[in-house]
Amino acid sequence: MRKAVIGIIVVVILIAGGVGLSANSINSGDNNSTVITYGETTFANDQYKSLVDSYFINNNYGNLESMNYKIITADEVNAISQGISQETYTSGQIFSSSLVDLGSSEDLSIDVDHSRITLVTDDMYESALESTGITKGHVIVTSPVSATGESALAGIMSAYEYATNTEIPEEVKEAANEEIYTTSEIVNNSNVSADDLTDVVDDVKEEVEAQNITDHETIVNIINNVTVNYNIVLSPEDIENLAESIRQTQLVQDQASDYQSQINSFIQNNTGGFSLENIFNF
């Protein structure tokens, strides 16, 4: 049974708990509700950064200079990856980038650049983010080169933390990263499509949450039943790993619900919601 891990596999843009940003890796703009994360390699290469910026601009984000941004360095990535995947990355291997916009009170929406992000889908990111309590905001994920995308989730969550000045509990982040890692591994090594697997995961998580189930074998049985309904065949190992991932998600639901309340409060107070501050501003 794998322990919960933070998914760092191929191309990474992440910052996770215990690894802080150095002062020169944070740059503040006037727009406090939107944060961009740039991989170190992308930011250092004018052509790569231009490709990423163009993608954001083409998705209706024209004034990038007003936004906060972070540069994710190889040293920061290696501080995490060496303890998980034993991989060591150079300053020329940190590509992927994301944009998180909390300037709207609308439900969470994910836009993935499928011409660059080859494995993780919009729904896979959405499911994992919702496991942390994140149900609002607009997220864009891209890269100047081909990337599988598992590791982008950690960078997205870090952007939420920076935008709201509120940390996601470490156990919650680990559970969400374990989910994206597990589902990506299943899609990559099986004949199950990402869309079908996401449907299975969402149905299982819904039932587990409704009944507050944390017993591993019970979750295994639920997965077996749901996969039959969808006419999907998963290997015993995949089912075991998926069950453990969902169990970890359920174990941290109280913390995720608390973070969800904080996120929703932040958005309400920054998008014209009913608050004394907004009334006085008006």
C-alpha cells in the first residue's frame, strides 16, 4: 500500500508544505486575486515565457503585469522530490505553469492546455482540488513543452494559498496530490480513459463522504460496485491504491471543509459580496 505522497513525476511546478518561497521568487502586482506560477526554466527563457503568457492572454487574461507571480526553482523542487521519487532536477527542467483567478464567485472551472498537458485532464484536476475544499475560482494549466501534468496540482494549491494568505493543511494537500498521482498512474498504465476513471472516483467519493466511510475494505467494495456500473475493469493493485487514496481524502474532510469556508469567505469579500468592507468601499 503506498503512503500518501506528493506527486512529482516528470515536469514540476510545485511548492508544497515545508518548502517556502525565497523573497526573490515572489513578485507582487496590483491584482491580489490572481496568481501565476512560472517554472524556473520557462521564466528564464523568453520564448518559453512568451508561449505561456500568450496562452493566458488568449484565455482572456490580458494584463499579466498587474498579477502576482511565483518562480518555481529546481532547488525548491528537489527539496521535495529527493524524499519522494529520488529524482533530482536541474534548472533546465522546470517548465509547467498555472494561473489561478479568485476574482469571481462562480464555481470552480479548470482549463487545461491539452496541446501541452498530455495526461491529466480538467476533470482530474477539479476532482482533486475539490478534495481540498476548493470549489471556487478559475484555473488554467499550461506548459511551453509537452508535460504529463501530475505535478501541476501542487503549484495550483500553492497559488491558492498565496492569493488568500491562508495555508491548506498539509494532510489535505498530501491527500489531493495522492489522488492526482494515483489516477494519473492508473490512466497511464491501463486502458481506462481519464473521463471514465474520473466518473468512478467522483461516484465513490460521493458515497464515501455521504456515509463517512474510512474503512479500506469497504471502500474497495464500493469501487468494485461502481466499476461494474461503468463497465470498467481495474487491476486489483489499482483498486487497492485508489481505495487508499480515497480513504486518505475522507480522513481529512473536516480540515478540507474548514479551508473551503475560508476560501469562500475570501472570495465573497473580494468580489462584491455582502460585507461591511464592500459596503464602505462602495
